[in-house]
Amino acid sequence: MTSYMDRTAIVGIGQTEFSKASGRSELQLAAEASKAALADAGLTPADIDGMVTFQLDSNDELDVQRCLGIPELRWTARAPFGGAGASACLQMATAAVASGAAKAVLVYRAFNERSGVRFGQPGTYQLRFPDFHIAYGLDTPAKIYALWYQRYMHKYGVTNEDLGRYVVVAREHAATNPAAWYYNKPITLQDHQQSRWIVEPILRLLDCCQESDGGVAFIVTSVERAKDLRQPGVRVLAATQSHLQGGNIMFDYYRGELADFSEIGAISKQMWNSTGLGPDDIDVALLYENFSPVVFMALEGHGFCKPGEAKDFIKDGNIGMKGKLPVNTNGGLLGEGYIHGVNNILEGVRQIRGSAANQVPGAEHVLVSASRSAAILGKL
Amino acid sequence: MHDEDFFWEGVNNNQLLFQRCNECNTLRQPPGPMCPQCQSLNWQPHAAKGTGTVYAWIVSKHPNQHTDEHRIVALIELSEGVRLVSNLQDFPAEQVHEGLAVEVFFQEINGQKLPQFRPARAGV
């Protein structure tokens, strides 16, 4: 292996509760989650010398440093974009540790995304007016992305009821995950089909992720150091990004065939090449879904089924806990909470450790995909 | 100064303009300072015919406000090969289909003149 991968591990994870009104500052959420990650790893603040978060995170690195009493930071980086950068945070932390730029990197993401600035509301995306999208009525993420999903659903004959079959599984997983917002609240396909339209005939209410308050954090250090720490280390086998010519994070309308999420295919190729693994080696897939159709595009893009076949793959029972490929075992961002996809990395760690609420027995390889960034986690 | 200023000046004059590279003639949309094909900074506005077809579409409507007037938002593939997000008017939402032939017109919406599309008249 020629890459810098395979030399780092995730050694600690921490999170707050996921709610609709945290009642405390975003900085406090970041600090609480980070403190929990340190305790989980058995590390002290003085062990941390790097930090990574989202470009969109409101919490200044130095404020988090001050809260935690970290003496000195030597590495900071921020992942661009929104949720598409979730696994890019891990790549940045991994690159820093593997290169020697930092010894242990704290990654955090914390926000009051329901009680504070809501992502799902019109007006959150401040662009100049007129523009090429919002002026025409694409004023919420549901509408912005639905224009793209429409092409996918049209091309492959996917119906909203097909989407519902994924949501039922995600909510089944959330129902048995005590940390999930929808703990103890499974739904039926009928419940899904009776929820109100958000963008008819593409998305219903239950196809949309949560707007959540909460914080999550994890710590990346070297494989050598990981062996001496409190928890079974989780090796980072791959963590990478893919951004293709002509693409766009939110308004991805301007190139080629929109029914195929090209970046997912490209990022898979990178990861299968660098690890020697393939789709059949993945025991659990955590697939970022701000809206349910992404799961379908991701199942196909990563090669778990052929283009257009995700609806049948799901219908045939493959993505449940007893299926061939359990998907979003935490309930996903629809069921557990939307901490911008970073909560899926924590679930990946728990699956490899064997400590997940919905544990897949003997899980050895977990894919954590945010479509334009993705990672594969494995045992130390 | 923004890269798309020419586009809105065109719209205000009832013209649909796209950037065309002076070096390799490639059209681009959305606007940008450099040609993605040949990296030339030299371009000029090209007046589009204003005809195209529907590639994808949704109905934009506030889910909680049933009195809200809906708009069909369509991704239009123009005859010149570039795509543009716009609205489709004078056509029932349930009958929109891929490949529907459309033509541009201009209308002031919320105080701003915008390119809009309607089904192409026969012979256009």
C-alpha cells in the first residue's frame, strides 16, 4: 500500500443527546462531545494537538481548545461543503497523523440545527438575488435536491412508495437505538405514505432527515498509540473524497446524466483500489441521507447493486439487520439524528468495536459514505 | 462585479445570453470567469435561440401553506446544449414530461425580470 492510509485509528468517540432543543450553546455541545471522546479514549487534553471540523461549524477551534484545556494545537483543518464533507473530516485527521503533522486529532461537529438556524427553511441559504435557483422557487434543500432526484426516479421508475421501504427500515433501526431521536417509534409503509408531501411527488415528510440539535466528536491517532489505549482501536482503512468536473454540492444540474451520482462511483473505485476490498467485503453500510433517495443512489454507486436496482435490493430485504448488507444500523440521519453525517462515523466505530445498539455480529468492514467523501473502517 | 452580471443585463433586455469562449467556442452555464475546456479568460455573450426541452422538474409549493401558489421548477436543456433552471408556465403540472419542447419568455416575478418557459408553439 502506497497511501498514507492504514496507519491511523479512531480511538475515542463522544456525543451529546440528539434533540430538537438542546437548551445550551453550540460551543457547549462541541465541548461536551469532545470531553466524552477524550474520556472514551482514555486520553487527556494535553494529548490532543490537532483539530478538524466543518467549514460550516460555528465553533472556533480556539474556543473549543480553551474549553478543554488543550495546551497547544499544531494542526487545524476544516472540511469544505456540508454533509458531503463528513468523511473528509476523517481524511484530514488521518492525513495529519500519518504525516506527523499532529499526534492526535480531535474531530468535532456540533450545532443547534433545529432550535437555532434551521437548514430546512427557506432563507437559510443567503445568496445574492437574483440568482440561478432560489429566484425560481428552489428555496429549500428539499426542493433543491428533489429536482435532481426527479431525474433518478424518472429514469429508473422509482416511486415514493419505493423510498418508503427504505424509511421503514431506517426507522426500525432507530426504534431500537436508545440514542436515536425516533427511539421506540417504528413506522409502517402506510405511515410513510400518509405523511404529508414536501415536494410532490418526490419527497414526503418522512423522507427528510431530522433537523437536530447535538454534538459529536471522535479522536484519530496512530495505530501504534491506539494499541495502548482504553478502547479497541478502529483502523481507518480508507478515507477519501471525490469531486468531479462540473459538479456542484447543492445545485448539481449542469453535467451529464444526473440519475447516476458519479462521485459515489469514483470514490468507490478509489477505495476498492487502495484497500483491495470490494462491495462483498462490507458488513455494514452507513450511507448519508439528507433525503431518502440518496440511499438508493449510494447503494448503486458503491456497487452493492446495479444501477436502477436499489428499489428491488431494498424490497428484497437486503438492508435490514438480518439482510445481506445492513444499512444505517443507527437509524440513519432520518431516524437517529442529523449531526451532518458525522454521527454515522461514530456508528461505524461502534460496529467495529462490537458495541452498537443494533450490532451486526462480527462486523469487520464498515463503509461510512457521505457520497462525496467516504471511509472504510476495520479492526486494528 | 459578478461573473453573471451580463446574464441579468440580457434578461432585462429580453435576451437569454450565455458565455461563449472566444478560443474554443464552448458555451458555459452557470457563468464563470474561465472556460472549463481550455482555460481561456476571453469570452463573449451568445444570444440563445430560447428553445429547449424539459430535462427534470418539480412543483415548488410550501408544504404548510396550501394557499401558496405553486410554481413548476424545470431544468431546461437548451437547444445550444447548456442547461438552465427556470419555471414552466401555461402547462398543467401533471402533464409535464421529459423532452417537452419549450420556449423562453420574460416576466417580472417578485420585482425581478426572469426568463420563464412555456410549451413551444408549433413550428418554433
